[in-house]
Amino acid sequence: MYDIVIIGAGPAGLSAAVNTSFLKLTSVVIDDTQAGGALIQAYPWKKVDYFGFYEVSGKELAEIFVEHARKNGVEIIEGEEALDIKKLDEGFEVITTKNSYKGKTVVLATGIIGTPRHLNVKGEDLEGIYYYLKDPEGYRGKKVLVVGGGDSAVENATALSLNGAEVYVAHRRDEFRAMVKNQERLFKTNAKIFWNTEVKEFVGNKKVEEVILFNNKTGEEFELEVDNVFIFIGSVLKKEFFQRLGIEMEGNFVKVNKDFMTNIPGVFAIGDITPGIKRISKAVYEGEAVAFSIFKFLKNPYWGKND
Ligand SMILES: Cc1cc2nc3c(=O)[nH]c(=O)nc-3n(C[C@H](O)[C@H](O)[C@H](O)COP(=O)(O)OP(=O)(O)OC[C@H]3O[C@@H](n4cnc5c(N)ncnc54)[C@H](O)[C@@H]3O)c2cc1C
């Protein structure tokens, strides 16, 4: 029986594990893919925006987080998806695709990157349409359409362009939502931007060959031949997983109290799945805060009473 079973080895889950190890609580972190979360899965190549870590890529920062956790004796299990959580007389049992783990408490830190938002237009299931950019250098000489206007779209379009792709960006509004510094970098590249433009349909024989776009102000339709398409229009929380567990939601997020506890006593939630900005700093902070909450929950220390 661990003190804590943490589901998700992104910055939130790893921070929770490291910080609970400082408090001498035992934990196991389970991840369905690879430890590192979005940093390793969605932007391993990118120089992250994270205070104090300039010029560090997503992959490098993920490796630092993982090493920090391992050096503090945290057990990390990779390649196992948590499917269910059962309430026991004492604590919980987390059932994964391969095993089950018992914990006095559970921390949900599953992020949202596993479920990218889709456009839901015809042809979106064709090959060559992606929701993550793993290797910006792999598209040199290719004609690529990027859909979206937030930081992911703008940063990925910039990286593709700087690495020799012919880049087009379609955004449904007449201005980007991305941070100004990211916009400025994109505007310096050769990328062509279609403002007020949406995708009507993807066309191709097995693989995407052409995109039918339309201007949502004028109604004008036009076609663009492409080799690849990247859709970056955000991610959505896999609500069913939480609802099935009986966890109360707050809109599209998991509802937590000031101790990051859900409506189920002993089950906590942190990181991108809770309301607020979606940044590494928030995930890391919530990992630290939940460590103290769990210590209070399990040990009932004198200092926890007036917190
Ligand atoms: C393209 C992109 C660029 C970004 N750039 C920045 C940046 O420069 N600076 C910044 O501060 N933020 C950035 N972010 C946001 C930042 O990465 C997230 O806010 C942060 O990773 C959230 O951490 P998390 O631990 O909550 O979730 P995640 O990092 O998403 O980690 C969750 C982990 O849980 C795993 N998981 C999910 N479901 C299960 C399950 N059922 N069982 C087991 N494991 C599961 C996932 O596979 C994943 O590994 C960026 C995000 C994206 C998509």
C-alpha cells in the first residue's frame, strides 16, 4: 500500500511525487506513455517558456523532472494506462492495463494533451493530418497547412517555417490569441497567413492532398494543395473518465477545493485538469501544494489545523 498513487507523469504528477518524497510519503507514478507528459509528447524540440530554464527544450526539461523524481526514490511506471479506481475499506485500488496499485490516496494528474480537439470536418481522418509536431525538421520542402491561432499553432508554424517547410496558417479570426512574442517570431518567417479562414473539407486518396478553405467573412472558398496538415486548436478533457469515477466537474475541468481534493475524500487532482492557466509553473506548484495537503490528510499534523 503506497501513501499515494499518482496517475500521470507530467510536470504535475512528477512534482507531486518529488514533493511527497520530501515529506517521506511513499508514492508510485503511473503513465500511459512516457514520463515527462506534454513536454516529451507534444513539444520535445521546443525551447520551453519556463522561468529560470531559458534555452532548455521540452525533452531536456522532462528529463530533468524525471531524474529529480528518480533521485528522490520515486517509482515511475511507464506504458500503463489507469482505467479505473476502486474504493477499498482503507484507501483505493488503481487498476491499469497491466496491474493494480493500492494507495491510501490518489492524485489525478492526467493532463489534457491526450485528447486534442478535432475540427470535425470531412476527411479529417486522412493520413498526413496531425495534432502534434514531434520533429519540425522532418517537413523541409513540404507544403504544410497549420490550423489555429493560439500559442501551439503559432509556435509550431514558426518552427516548421524556420526548418524549411512552405507554411500556410489558417485562423478563423483576424488576430492571433498567441503571446505577442510568439506572433512576432512567426511574422518574421515566410509563412502565409489566411485570416478569417476555416477548413471546409480535407480531400485526398488515403492521404491528404488538398484542403478546401473558406473565408468566414466573405464566404469565398478556395483550395490549397498540401503535403501535410497540423491542427492546433486546443485539447479537451476526457470527461468520461472522471465522470465514470463519480468525480464532480466544474465546466470542462475537475472541481477541487483549496487543498486540491476532489469531491471524493482522498482523491486529489492537479495540473492541466484543474481550472486555471495551462502552464508548467501551475502544474509544478499544484504538485507541491498537493503534497502538503496529502500530508495533512494522512498525518493530521498540529500545523494543518489552522491552514
Ligand atoms: C504544444 C504545447 C506547447 C507548450 N508550451 C509550453 C511552454 O513553453 N511553457 C509552459 O509553461 N507550458 C507550455 N505548455 C503547457 C504545459 O505543457 C502544460 O501546462 C503541462 O504539461 C501540464 O502538466 P500536467 O502534468 O498537468 O499534464 P501533462 O504534461 O499533459 O501530463 C499528463 C500525463 O498523464 C498521462 N496520462 C493521461 N491519462 C492517463 C491515464 N489514464 N493513465 C496513465 N497516464 C495518463 C499523459 O500521457 C501525460 O504523460 C505547452 C503545451 C503544448 C500542448
